[in-house]
Amino acid sequence: MFSLKLVSLSVEFSTRVLKLIPDSFSDRFFQKVAMKSRVCVDDFEESAFQSLDRNALNYYKSGADEEVTLKENRTAFHEYKILPRLLRDVSNIDLSTSILGQKVSMPICVAPTAMQRLAHNDGELATARACLEHDTLMGLSTLSTTSIETVAREVPDLKRWLQLYVYKDLKMTETFVRRAEQAGFTAVAVTVDTPILGKRRADERFKFKLPDNLRLANFDQKDLPEVASSEKSGLSSYVDQIQNRSLNWEHIKWLRSVTKMKIVLKGILTAEDAKLSVEHGVDAIWVSNHGGRQLDTVPSTISVLPSIVRAVQGSPVEVYLDGGVRTGTDVLKALALGAKAVFVGRPVLWGLATAGEEGVSEVLSILREELKLAMALSGCRNVSEIQPSLVKHVSQIAHI
């Protein structure tokens, strides 16, 4: 009986103490506990799938058509094997590198993803602050729900690039580019694989739209249509109305004439287009298939990376990669095959949806530590020691 009274008093005391703790503190405490249990990017994906509403989740996770490329972006990394060098002093590992002359703390940057406030109310600002914390580069989408000026004002020390869609209205596009330059953006990454939006079945099936409380913040609403309900996807209808289907190499020359920012072509997948990129004087190539969201059954990015690196050899053009990067060993393989850096998109969204700025920061921390571990275990003390001989395709392993 005495022990039961003690238990009852203990429960009553605990209940009273918990009532004295503010809800905000309690939420943060349990969030931190949950964060510690997430040890890889896939853990954040699982969490985001539970927290995002259907409209946002379908938009973020979907690929084009049967999603063959979406899946292969990830599985193709497994076809490359690491051949570590041993008996090297790896007591100090340096992940730092430079991208178009800007030093960053690691070769892991954040890709531009649209409408981040679908994932968290702080949206692009949360992502920007996490990037600043990790001293890495952020790409900001044309279709951002936070304006380029707001990001520049709120996170002034952020290393930032503008992702650009070339619109039918070239004057509007030029004005936007000049605004970005004035706001301290140092490069413009032109998405060249989207003259038309790919068919994303989930978006069409559930008629994706931007919620009424959000808007595309980089343009006045009166100048452009809304991403609203339509017979198909609201985004598809939006792109049909504004995107420049005539986009060609002359537009790249035109862009060079209206900005002093570095020019990066995002979406290159062939050696032929890589060579043309060099001929047209671009500063970098971003190997990308738009996260498997445009033309289904194009190759995975990691599988075409070596041919593109060979195509630009001897030129000052840098090469980056996105698509399917989920682990530190993925990053290591991309660097060994010639990428100067990788960009991650969906993992950042999963972190953002899970815990805002802290979630994004934790995703970047995980990737940083995984890359550091992979470098140490493969005998690389800095990124310059990550050489092509470190990685072989499975088809070559039998011939070693």
C-alpha cells in the first residue's frame, strides 16, 4: 500500500512539473530527441513522408512518367565500387574546396528546389541559414516562395546562385537577372532541360496547386499567371504559359550580354552538349536530369558524368552533379569521376519538412560526416586526393 502511494505521488508530481514546462520547450526537446534517432538521409525522408500533406508530398517526390530515371539516379551509384588506398595518415581530413572561385567548406551544395514554403513556413530562409551555418553554396529557384531580395537581406553572407528559367518575356527575364546580380548572387544556373514541363503523373492525378497563402515571390502576381487549380497540374499550366520553348544557344549568348555573373548550364547530359557549352563560353556544366522529373528513361547522372568530364577536359569549365545523392559514398564517387561538387535537392526538402532550419542543417551534417568518413577509409586526406582510380564500374572490377 505504501509503495502504491509513492507511485501515485510520483506520477502526480511529474504531471505537475510537465504542466509547468512551456509547450514550445517541450516541442523542441522531443524534436531534439527525435533528431538524434535520425542517422541517415533516408530517415529524414521517412519522417517527411509522414508530415507533408499530399499536395506537397506528391509534388516533391514525384518523377516523370514511370519514374525509371528517378529510381536509377539512386541505384546507379551502386554500380560503382570504391577501391580504397590504405596505410595513409588520415588523422586530418580537409573537405574544403572552391566552386567558381568561391571557397566552401565541403563539396556538398544545396540545389534549387521550388516552393520550399510548402515544406515549412520558413521555407527558403531556413535553408539559407542552414547553408550559411555550414559555409556552403545555395541555389535559389526562380519559383521560390521567398524573393531573392529577401534572402539576400535576411542572410547577407550566404554564398548564393540564382537558378533561372528563361521566360518568353526576355525583358522580364533580363530584369530578374539584373535584380539577382544587384542582390549579390554570383552565378546564374540556367535550367536548359525544361522548355516544356515533363509529365508528372502524381501532379496531374491530384491536380497540384500552390496553396492560397503562398505565392511565387520573385514576380508581381499581375505579371504572371498563378500556380492554381487546372485540368492538369497547376504548375504544368503555369509553365505552358510562360516558358520559352524556343530556348537555344543564342539565348546563352544573349544572357552573357546582360550579366557579369558566372553562367552555369544545368541539365546537360551528353558529351556533345558539353562541348557546345565550352564553345559558348559558359563557366560550368551541371550534370542533371532534373531529379528524374522531365524526360523519363534518360540516363542517371552518375552514369553520364565521366563522358561529360572527358568532353570538357583541357578547358576551365567546372562540372557538378545532382540526382540520387543520398550518402557520403555517393559524394565520394561523384568527385572521383570528375565532379567538382555535388548538389542535393530532395534530401534538403526532407530535412526542411521534418524540422525546418535545424532539419536542413542536420541533413548537411550527416552528409558532411559521411563524406569525411568515406575519405578517411579510402585514404584521401583532402578532395584533391580523390582521383579517378579510386572508383571503378562493376564491369571493370573483373579486369583489375
